[in-house]
Amino acid sequence: MGSAAAADATGASVDQLTETYQAHYRSLLRLAALLLDDLSSCEDVVQEAFIRVHAARRRVREPEKTLAYLRQTVVNLSRSTLRRRILGLRLLPKPMPDMASAEEGAYDALERDQLRTALRGLQRRQREVLVLRYYADLTEAQVAEVLGVSVGSVKAYGSRGLAALRVTMEGGHD
């Protein structure tokens, strides 16, 4: 095994990753929670993000960017989790008629947390942009870098997402 000094010379150190983990675990967990819908999946995604960044720590040329790598990894792993769920849902049998309707479930969720529900109703990219921009407090340029899109796309997705949220939220107060 290489020494810690060798890790420092070629990328982010284990100590630096540990400090980042301790300082930002909860914020990354909240980021995942805005993209996913259950705590255990969020915890899994954040843990996996730290494992992957730890494994690739020698490629992190600028240790101050470790948190940005972690955020990007959390977003990407959340996407993968959602893709697997969607595929699983397509394979599920249709619900029986005596089961609670989707409208009843949506109404209950709206009462508990209208904003979270409205966010989930957005297109994936709109939701990602709004969560990263306003929840994670990233600049438009940082969001563009995390998502691998242009700043103009970030602005467009953000504008459309906010407009859709306004319509949904105003409709819920009637």
C-alpha cells in the first residue's frame, strides 16, 4: 500500500476525503433526497458516491473540487437509481381496482409536502437544475459543469422549471 504522503502528491488525500465526508454528508444526503424518494436509497447513493470518489482520489488534481465531484456523483447515481426503478415499474403488474387510486396517493403527498411533490412532477433536467441551483446553492456555471450541459441550457431548464413549479404550486392553493 502507498503512504498517505504519496496520495497527497497525486490527488486528494484520504484525510481530506474523510473531512469532506464529515462536513458534507448531510448536505449530500439532502441533495439525494430531493432527487429520490426514500431515505435508504439516498443513503446508498451518498455512500456509493464517497466510495467512488475515494477510489478515484488520485485523479482529483485540485482537492478543493472534491465536493463538486461528490455532488456530480450523487446526481449521476440518483439518475441511475431512478432509471432502474422505472424499468422495474414497467415490469410490475397493473394494480387491482380495489387498491387506492393514484389521485388519493397524490393528494396525500401534496398535503404532506407540496413542494417536494411539485419538484418530482418536473422533467428530470428541470428538477436537477433547480435542486442544484437553489438547494445546493451552486452558480449556473457550476450546475452546467455538474450536469455536463451549457450555461444557456441551465438557464432554460431553470426558467421552465420555475414556471412549472409556479403553476403547480398556485394550483394547489385553490
